[in-house]
Amino acid sequence: MGYIEPAPITDKENPFESMMERFNIAAEKLGLDLETYEVLKSPAKQVIVSLPIVMDDGHKKVFEGYRVIHSNTLGPSKGGVRYDLDVNLDEVKALAAWMTWKCAVVDIPYGGAKGGIKCDPSVMSKGELERLTRAYTVKMYEVFGPDTDIPAPDMGTGPQEMAWIMDEYSKAQGKTVQAVVTGKPLVLGGSLGRVEATGRGVMVSTMEALRKMKIDPTAATVAVQGFGNVGSNAAKLLAQKGLKIIAISDHTGAFYNLDGIDLREASEYRATYKTLEGYTGGSKITNDELLELDVDVLVPAAKEDVINNKNADKIKAKLIVEGANGPTGAKADGILHKKGIVVVPDILANAGGVTVSYFEWVQNRLGYKWTRDRVNRRSDRIMKEAFERVFSVADKHNVSLRIASYMVAITKVADTYKLRGSF
Ligand SMILES: NC(=O)C1=CN([C@@H]2O[C@H](COP(=O)(O)OP(=O)(O)OC[C@H]3O[C@@H](n4cnc5c(N)ncnc54)[C@H](O)[C@@H]3O)[C@@H](O)[C@H]2O)C=CC1
Ligand SMILES: O=C(O)CCC(=O)C(=O)O
């Protein structure tokens, strides 16, 4: 375990700085005192581990793993684990801070954390991924725990990785500890509704925003960037509400069909080939072109900084609902605002995932299982209430939904910190 300086990020906006730009604006609007400002902006703990793994061909490869705990003020820290080649300390720091603000916006009793391993899971075998996940868990024994820090899925990870984390952690404890991780398979104590939860929250946020904007959802068109857990479920649930999904994409490219993408066919294609590459249900366009389509709603559900100061003025959507964390760089905020584009920010729009993770943790601790209907009803209510809270702050202070979300979150964490006096 150790501490290092942030890796330089070259041509992209640094995600931590992007987070801080918004945090600074909101802190200033709130008149946050300097002491609380310093505490809230600084990550509580940053852990970097080296993970030597025996690959299938017998050679040893060393991977780098991270876990950043941004805050424990509201409760145990919570946040996903990402497997991706772009993982670096500044990205994980930003993602951890966003988790703090996200949990506070939806008012669940968690602090924020995030983890990641710099790797390309698409070229690794199941055995290699299992050894990597178990090695990461072993190095994080002292960090993870149902009352301290609770991981979950993020980009490149899913229920299987969460099962390995639970199993490896439980081995060390000499008993099964389901609540150490969420997003588990159902048979291991996962919650009904968790797989779709983030996409469902994106759908609820979209419907709330369209209602405020007086746009008829059944006449609205949508482009979704990223067809993984968040993007594919958001697309499916929005289509069920009558919106027409006219473009989808993954890392290999984008597909456009003005008559509407057949989402069942696209999901089956992705399940078979693990990618949309070669999909024929739409004309091939680039990911950049997808972002610039003339649609009512744009859902970026892949990576950070895809909407930036280079392309923000070309965005034509009326509404952007951020399924991904940090898809809009801070430098694009002003450009979008000037164009009158409404943005439902990540820390609000994609909070459905952590909300149902919280329900999973509660169920594990109760030793009880809720029905899918109860999970969905409760998470929809939490998402709608959070949207209303943010909307009224935005209205009152004449700020964007993003700055209003930060204001709601900072107020909650700052008030709690002041009452506690430490942490
Ligand atoms: N899984 C979850 O519950 C939550 C995920 N998120 C965020 O949502 C985003 C997506 O996460 P998941 O859907 O879980 O990941 P995933 O790994 O299931 O899917 C990611 C998708 O994005 C695509 N992609 C990757 N790079 C791309 C690029 N440059 N252009 C277009 N598409 C690209 C991939 O091909 C894949 O279709 C991430 O920002 C993640 O942090 C946020 C809240 C919860
Ligand atoms: O479900 C969780 O605990 C966290 C999911 C996550 O990583 C996120 O919301 O970005």
C-alpha cells in the first residue's frame, strides 16, 4: 500500500479538476467556511496496490489497483470498482468524490469511494479475471468491510466480480459476509432490480426533466452513448415509456436508425458477440457523430469528458441526462448553459444504482429479500424526491441543475461534519 502523486493526464480534462471546478462554484454560492471546504475537498484515504497475477500462458503480469475513499462523513464509504485501461489515480479520486456527492444528493447514509484496476477485461480470460479480483480483494482486506467500505460494480465489472470479492473477503473472516459488496448475483444475496437500477434512475430522471420542460416523451427521440449496464438498461426502459431510441453505441462505434433501434435485437447481438461491432440494425456513424445528433435527449453512458469544450457547441439535444460519471467536462458546462441545453448531472441522474445497492446492503443485514416491485417503487420515489430537491434549489438560486446538485450534497455533508466535529 502507498501514496503517489497523480498521473498527468494529457489531452483530456483532468476529471478531479473538473469535479473541483463545480465544487468550488457551489461552495462559494453556499458561503462554505474555509475549514469545512478543506475537509470536504480532500480524499480521506488513497490506496494503491500492485497485483502480480499468473496469466493463462504461465507468465506473471503486474497490474495496478486503486481504492480511494473520499469521505466517511455520512457513513461507510460506497462506490464501484472499475476495470479499464484508462484507470488512474486522478480518475479514481474524482469518481470517489462524485460518490460522496451522489449519496448525499439522494440522501442515503453512505460516504463516497471508488476503486479500479488498470486492465483490459475484454482480452482477459475468466480465470485471469478471477485471480486478479481475488488478489485485489486480499490487498484491500483492511479497507473493505460492511461497516467501512463497500464496493460495487462499475465499468468493466459486474455480478461475477462482486461474487469473487464477497467470497475472498468471507474466507478471511471465516464466515459469509454478504454485505461487504453489492451488485452480487441474486443467489449470493444480490437485490432484485440492482442490474437495471442505474438505467432505471436515468429513465426516472429523464421523465422528470421532460415533464418540467413540457416535452411529450412519446414524441421524443434519444441517442445513447455506451451499451453496457447503464446505457442498455436506460435505452430499454426509456423505450418502454414511449421514447424512440434512434442511436446507440459502444467503444467500437455508433449505429443510427431514424425508425428506432430494435433494442432486443441489439442486446441479443451484444450478448452473442460481446460488442456491437458488425451490428446491422442501423447505419454506422462515429461516437462523435452520435453526440451531435439532432435528438431531444442525449444519454452519455460510457466515459468521462466525452462532451467537452471542443464539441459542446455542436450538441443539438435539448436535454442531456448523464448516465456515466463525469461525461461532461467542466469547460463545457458554460457552453451548454448558453445554448439552453438542460443537463441532469451524473450525481443525480445515475444515483439509482447506488440507491438499490443501499437496498441490497439493508436486505443483507436484515437477512430478508424484498420483491422487485418494492425495490423499484422505493428507488423511483428516492430519485423523484432528489430531482425535486435539486430542481427547487436550482430555481431558488438561479443555477444549473449540476451546481444545484452540488449545493444540495455539500450542504448535507457539511452540516453532518459540523455536528459530528470530526471525520
Ligand atoms: N454500473 C453501474 O451501476 C453504474 C455505472 N455508472 C457509470 O456509467 C458508465 C458506464 O458504466 P457501465 O454501464 O457499468 O459500464 P459497462 O462496462 O457495462 O459498459 C460500458 C459501455 O461503454 C462503452 N464504451 C466504452 N468506451 C466508450 C467510448 N469511448 N465511446 C462509446 N462507448 C464506449 C463500452 O463498449 C460499453 O458498451 C460509467 O461512467 C460508470 O461509472 C454510474 C453509476 C452506476
Ligand atoms: O452501487 C454502488 O454502490 C456504486 C455504483 C457506482 O459506482 C456509481 O454510482 O458510480
